[in-house]
Amino acid sequence: MWYLTIQEPSNWLWHLKKIEAELAWNITKGDSNIKIAILDTWFDITHPDLSSQITPSFDPYDSTYFDANCNRVNHGTTVASFASAQTDGGGQLASVGFNSKIIGYQAWDGSYIERAHHAALFMNANIITSSAGGWDCSTTVNQLDQLALQEILDHGTTVIMPAGNGYNGTNCYYSGSFHAWKP
């Protein structure tokens, strides 16, 4: 996105143009009652387009506070901006559901399923997305993770695993392909 802004400023919203977001905006622009839990690396809670969108201002799983530390991997800031950045917040970001709220989880320490479980059952997230990878990449999932994921889905939470991250464009670094598990 930033490269396109420099190369051709009129094309910086290519991701929204590509999915024809303006057609969806005729139906909805998100809802402040919709909570999107994002399991990722770090979130800049001072960004003008995200400061009112990310709540709470810390990881509710382990109480790690987010800030504007530019030395951190801010992939979570980018993912949050795609989901719910304030399109007219004064920054350079724009999103699909800019009326929805974000719950940020710092998830690169291996506790993905625990954080997803927390997001669904304790924070009542409607949607969970984990573009940081880290989920079990085998074709079999251990029984505890199966039970946790089933409980998340039974709670009515939608789980999204974006494609394209990781080695060779997948979320699974080990097998070279992403395997979806279905309950």
C-alpha cells in the first residue's frame, strides 16, 4: 500500500477497489457492536485511523500495552487498518468495516489457540482473524485444540485464516501448505 502511494497516489486504495468495497458500503460500513479480534504482532494504538477503533489499548490475554513503538513489527497495525480503520480519521488508512471495533492480541509467542479462545469466550469477539500464522500446520489437530476450536465455533464466532502470509505464500512454514481443519 505504501509503495503504491508513492508510485501512484491515486491508486493507494487498491485493496478496496479490488474487492469492490463501495458496493458493500451500500449495505453496511460495519457496526460498533461488531468486535473483530486480530491475532497478530503489534498495534499502533496512536495511529489517527485506529486510535478510536482498538479497544482495549492492551492485549486482554496478558495485559501487554500497545504503543507507537516503530521498532516493533507493526503487521497488526496494517491488518487492523484493513478491517476497521476510520476511513476519515485523518491518517492514510481506509477499511471495509470502519464502524466495527478491533480487539488486538499480540500473538507470536505460540499461544494462538488460547488467545482465540479468550477472544471468543471472554471478549465476545464476533470474528477472529490470525494472519500471524502459528496455528497447527499438520493435517491432524491435537484433541485439546480441537475442543477449544469447537467451543469457539459453537459460541458463534467466525474464524478467518488469511492466505498469503508466510513462506511460499502460506501460513504454514513447515509443510509448505496450509491445511484447514474442519470440526
